[in-house]
Amino acid sequence: MASIARKNLFEDIPRFLVAQAGIMFAVSLVTIQTGILNGFVHSTGQLIDQSGADLWIGSKRMQQLEVSPPIPLQRLLQVREIEGVAYADPLAIRQVLWQTPKGQTTVARVYGFQPGGAFFTQWQLVAGDVQALKTPYTFIADQANLNTLELREIGDRGLVGSLPAILVGITKNTSSIVSGAILFTSLETASAYTKTGTTIRCRIREGVTECLTALEDLYNQNSTSNTPPKAPEPISLADPISFVLLKAKPDQNLEQLRRQIEAALPDTRVVTNAEMAEITRSFWLRRTGVGFVLGLGAAVGFIVGVVVVSQILYASVSDHLREFGTLKAMGASDWVIYRVITEQALWMAVLGYLPSMVLCLGLGSWTMATKGILILITPAIAGGILGITIVMCVGSALFAIQKVTHVDPAIVFKA
């Protein structure tokens, strides 16, 4: 009976290819939407995963990684005095306006930290060195953000406000889909970028043309001048930071250390590295509606797949009613015919799944390399999509089976 299923499927090759194209479209839609959702959730917290911190200390009103009121740098010194703390370093996150080498302006985020510290040492550097950040007005960027920043290689530069920004390192897998371009700098450079401002204030009477001319002159002045800008001012205890990253001493109980910090600093919120990642991912997944939109896209893909496969199997069964009637006239039970249709659906599921998965994996690699968009298709997701594809095709076969159930064996004797 297996040969009957394959014969029905491969009897008309052009029709078979058109049918498989429809299944590939449905499977690819489900896979890409699921991969984008998974990649989106993963990317929002991957920088936290790579931080190497045991505990994060932020404002009591902290919402997620990039939505947290500032705290004074003095909190860092207070944390370092607590017993059980091995290392503690500051992290400052600020939004700035980046001016590209071609004069275009875009929003970027500056992450200021201690280059020689104990954190952010798990980066996958493509080029450059983290220690180069000790030089003022230098930064490291993810290779996925280079197109946004209009940079190509080490040594390229742009402007943040009126200050230069020189690329000294390229990393990968540190960008987030929702954060845009990120500039990793030293804490002093991040503070200088924040204080310099992100725009040039022009008087209204000067008009737009004069303001644009001022921007162009400022860029040309900073890009051609051999005089280095004034070094960033040292950080003071009153300067704001976003978080204090902490690494505990060996064998130190984190929960006990957390309670000690919260008791010493009642206006702060202390979370573990895993909790910080979960808070950030949950914020973007549930409070922004992105998870619902992407999940809805996957559901639509599944519905499209069911409709497409149902139409294909129904048309195939209709074209072979005489053959099924002959089988019933020869004494074949309904279960035998059901197995033929079900196996035909399974063949369609497997043959539609394999090329669509190859296509999605290739698309994911391309989008990550060129656009910085992570379409994360894990083995678990790939296996789950295979299961969904099988359920989709076999479930669709039930519609076709209903037509065979009412086939009259006498149909073979009709003209």
C-alpha cells in the first residue's frame, strides 16, 4: 500500500512541486517567525549573559537593563566595603546621537565600564583589544552594527556630540535587536560623551541651513584637526551610573550577600545575573507586545499550512477516487485507505520540511551577518517545527479522508 501513496504523490511532478512549494512557504513562515521571536528574546539578554557578574545592583525603580534610573557612583564604594564581595565595577548606560563619517545622525547607546575589570571578558572579539578602550574617545562595536554606524574597520571614526569616537575593536554576538547600535567605551569616555551633549543648539533665527552648516563644520573640524580633544575628566562620586556589577568571593552564598546589600543600601534593587536577564527578556516579550505579534505570525503560518495541505490532499483524493473505489471493491478496509492517505501526508510533511529548514538556516545566517537580526533556530525549535509540520499535514489529511469514507465501490463501473 505504501507504493500507492508514493505513486499518487509523484504521479504528476509539476503538480507535486507546486504543492511542496506551498508547504515550504507555510513551514518557512512558522520557522522564521518562531526563530525571530526566539532570537529577539535571546538577544535582549545576551549581553547580560556575557557580563560574568554574580549580582546586579541598580535603582529601586529599575525596569530592565536599559530602563533604570541612575544611581550615584558612591554606591560602588559602599558595595566594595561589604564582606563577601570580591569585585565590584560600575556600568553606565546612556543614549546619545551618533554622527556617521558621512554626516548622517542616528541614535546609539553608550555602555561605559572598566576595560581592565573583571566583567565583560567573555566577548568574542573579531578584531582589536579591550585594553585599547583605556585611550580616551575610543569604543568597541558589534560587527552587526557597523553598517548602522557607517564604519568598516579599526581606526574609522565618527562623532558623539562634539567629541570624536574612534573604533578600536570589533566584537560579535553582543548586539540586541531592540537597542540599536551600541558603543562600548570606558567609564570616563561615556561620561564625557554624556556631558558634551548630543546636538548643536542653533538660534531659531539662524535657520535650518545655518544649523546644518554648523554640524558639517564641526565634523570637518574634528575629523581633520591634529589637535586631540581635552582628556575626559575623572569620575567623581556624584556622577551617575546605571548599575554596580558584583562578583562574590568563592563559596559565598549569593542570597545571603544579596540580603546584606539590600540592608546596607535600602534604595537599591539587587538581582542575580540570571534574574537580570529574565527581567529584561520578560519586559520586551510581555510588556511591549512583540511576543504577541511574532506569535500571531507563527499561528497564521500554521493556519496557512493547514489550508494549503488540505486543498492539496483533497484534490489528490478527488483525482484518484476510482482507484480508492477499486480498492474498496476488492475488499480493502477503510483503515487501509486511511493509511495510504496518511502516508501521503507524511511524505509531503518531510519533503516540505527539509528544504524549508535549510532555507531558514541560510536566511538566519545572512540576516545576522548583514543586519544584526538574530533568527535563532535551535535543535529544539527545529524538532518542534518538524512535529508541527507532521501534525499540520496529518491533520489536513483528515479532511481528505472524509471524502473517501463515502466512496461507493460501484463508482468503478460508472462511465
